[in-house]
Amino acid sequence: MDDGYMTDFEPDEAALSALPQTGEREVETALRPRKLADFVGQPRVREQLSLVLESARRRGVPPDHVLLSGPPGLGKTSMAMIIAAELDASIRITSGPALERAGDLAAMLSNLAEGDVLFIDEIHRIARPAEEMLYLAMEDFRVDVVVGKGPGATSIPLEIAPFTLVGATTRSGALTGPLRDRFGFTGQMEFYSPEELEQVVQRSADLLGISVDPHGRAEIARRSRGTPRIANRLLRRVRDYAEVRADGTGTLEVVRAALEVYDVDELGLDRLDRAVLAALVRSFGGGPVGVSTLAVAVGEEPSTVEEVCEPYLVRAGMLARTPRGRVATAAAWEHLGLQAPAEVAGVDAAAPTLFD
Ligand SMILES: Nc1ncnc2c1ncn2[C@@H]1O[C@H](COP(=O)(O)OP(=O)(O)OP(=O)(O)O)[C@@H](O)[C@H]1O
Ligand SMILES: [Mg+2]
């Protein structure tokens, strides 16, 4: 659907009833909340956004451009679709890496109708020429199309319909200043509390017809790294286990046994999270060490370590980012069953606790 208009935001009954047969990506789409009111958590972003949308609606103009930033799986794409649904607008979906040539973006922009939402996922990965074209489009609803090459090239200004750009990024720091400044509102998505994730699990279990008891639900929520996408994924793995090895219900016991099979530990850390901590502690004596070195040690891309693992490890008080590099806190040593050296013990006091 990378390229098409989407107008229908009612829950897709057909897709839901066909769920057991469909792939996991379709399940993810079917589980997306459709309205601001269905969206669990993020109370701050929801309140701010609802003001932006309501005020624009009353004035009868497209709202300001919106940037959604935060770690993967917290609901940025879902929120972008909700924005369009709340505005009763069509949404066009593309992504930064897909906009390699400015011409791709020009085509997209000139096809917009008034009030449309243009969603650019991973907007920090947009190529430079497309980014520069976007400046003018965002500010003046205009693009300059360059015709010809060399000294004979001319640029033809082209008007585009007033639209709302919604950008999503896991790395708002990687956005250039001029681009960031052109968004009228930035929604910073935060990790979810275990209570919020319990609601996400409940909602998904109801939609998918999965049975989990309250203790099982709480355990899934606690081990989901503050992330709804992970909560939904763990729920499906618990369902598999419950159906094959138990009587179908996700009790506390079943959840614990299932998550053990899938290498999700007590704190919800997965293999890669633990590999990062283990490398930091065992190979580099707890740091400080640069993120690229750390990434090589675990055989991953630096961007994966930085954008996928680190935000939660920092949030969980296990890892600190310092100007000299990454440092393991006493909690990290402890989690790996090791005694922290005396000089690290002090780091812990300053570290935030989980979900404070
Ligand atoms: N607030 C929420 N309430 C209920 N479910 C949610 C919520 N946020 C996210 N989800 C679920 O988590 C899944 C992932 O959300 P989404 O794709 O919107 O995340 P994202 O931030 O765009 O991730 P990425 O950065 O990887 O693109 C969705 O399929 C949806 O089911
Ligand atoms: Mg997304």
C-alpha cells in the first residue's frame, strides 16, 4: 500500500475474521487503533495533537505539519493514520528511502488534493534534493520543477494543494535543522507503562480471540520493553504455546514458560539486548565504548543498536550514554549476574528507575 490512497478507516471485519490464516504483517495492520480515542497511552501527545487537529478543523484549514518521533513500535505509523482518519482526509504513504530522486517527491506532491495527509515514514532517511524540495512545499505549497540540464536548465514553479505532512522518525536528532523547524508540532512518543501495555494486550486479545488471564496479561505487559508492537508479538507467541502445550489459556505459568522458549527474560530483554550488555560488560569492562565498536562486537549495524536496543536499555537504567561512549550501570552488571566494580556502583544511584 506504499503508494495508494487510503480512505477507509473502519475496522476491517473481513481482515479480522480471516486473521488465523493471514500473515503477521496483516495482523499488525488489523490491530492498529483507528481513532484517537482507541489509542492507548501517550496522553501528552494525544492531548497536544487533538488541540492541533480540532483547532484546524474549526478554522477549516489543513493542520500544521506534524512530526512524530520515538523508538520503533510505539505507534507512530498508527498515529499518522489516525490523524488522517480524524480529519476525514485521504492519506498518501511513502518513506524517506523511497524518495531517492526529487522527481519522485514532485510527482507525489503534485498529485495531492486539498487537505490530504502525506505520510513520510523514516523521514530522516530522505535524500538531500528531495528534502530541499520539501522545504518549499511545506512552507509555500509550491515546488520548483527543474527542466533541462546545464546552463539551459530552467525551473518552473508549480502550485500544489494545501496538505498536511506527517513525518515519522526513530531519530529526530538526525533531521536537519531546516526540516525540523518546518514542522508546526512534534509529538515525542514515550515508552508505555506496564498498565498501558496491559490495556493494549487486552484489546488485541479481544480482537484476535485469544484467552489470557489477568496475571498472564500483566506478565506479558511487564516484559514488552514498553512497546505495544512487542506486546502484540509476545501475545501471539503465548497463544501458540498455550494452544500447543497447554489448554489454550495464557495463565501466568503459561506466559512464563512461553517467554522462556522465546528467550525473553524477566525484564523483557531479548537476545540482542543481552548481547549488547554482555559485550559492554565482558569485552569492554563496562565501558565507556563507542557505539560502532559495540555494534561490531554483537555483529549488528550501529543504527540498530542505537535506535532499537539502546533507548530501552537507557530507559531501564542499564546503560548510560556519555560523551566518551556507552557505559554499563551497576544494574546491568547485576542483571548479568556479575558483581559491578566499585567505581560503577555509584552510577546506579543517578540512573532512573523503570517507569518512574
Ligand atoms: N497506542 C496503541 N494502542 C494499541 N496498539 C498500539 C498502540 N501503538 C501501537 N500499537 C500496535 O503496535 C503496532 C506497531 O505500531 P506502529 O506500526 O504504529 O509503530 P511505529 O512507531 O510506526 O513503529 P516503526 O518505528 O517501527 O515504524 C501496531 O500494529 C499496533 O497494533
Ligand atoms: Mg511505522
